[in-house]
Amino acid sequence: MDDARFTHLAYYERLVLQIKEQVVTGVLAPGAKLPSVREMAKQVQLNPNTVAKAYKQLESDRVITVRPGLGSFIAMDAPVQPEAIAALRQRFSALVVAAKAAGVTDTQLATWLEEERQ
């Protein structure tokens, strides 16, 4: 839970992003079982309520599916969510404007984007 890129976020948001990153990079494959809330809480040293909140968000984002009595699993397919994509585009645009206003160059922005793709 010590990823410096996410320190400005709430703990549950950090966990959500870390799990999403693991899905995107292939560390967690579709169908993979996540640890139980209690097991994950021990692994990442968070309160179980915080992990439960992260799991609820991941379920809401359709990144995971919950099977009662079996656990939480990475969703088999990542559905395209036009509303979420539109909202992300707006946030990205606002971030680019803020970065440029702070003096960040287009080259630096491109470098940052390339670093995130790796």
C-alpha cells in the first residue's frame, strides 16, 4: 500500500487502483480468485472495512464479481462503459490543463503517459 503515485488517495481508493493495475498488466487474470476481505486486510495491513469498501467499488466498476459462498473473482470480461470513459476523458482533460498551467510541457506529459503504459 505504499505506491507513491497513489498517496493522495483514500486507502480504499489506493487498493482499488492497485487491483485494477494488476488486472490491466495481467498479474490478475480473468477468473482469478481474490483473497477474502480478511485475508486481503492482513496482506495490505488495512482495516477489513476498508478492504470491503474497495471490493464493493470494484464490484460496482464491474472489475470483480462476487459469488456468494465462493468469494470474489476477477470479471471474465471487461465491459466497455461509455459513461465511465466519458467521465475519465473529462478528468484527463482537466488534469492536462492543470499540468500545463503549472508549467509542464507537452514532452513531459508524453513522457509521463509513456511511463504509465509500461
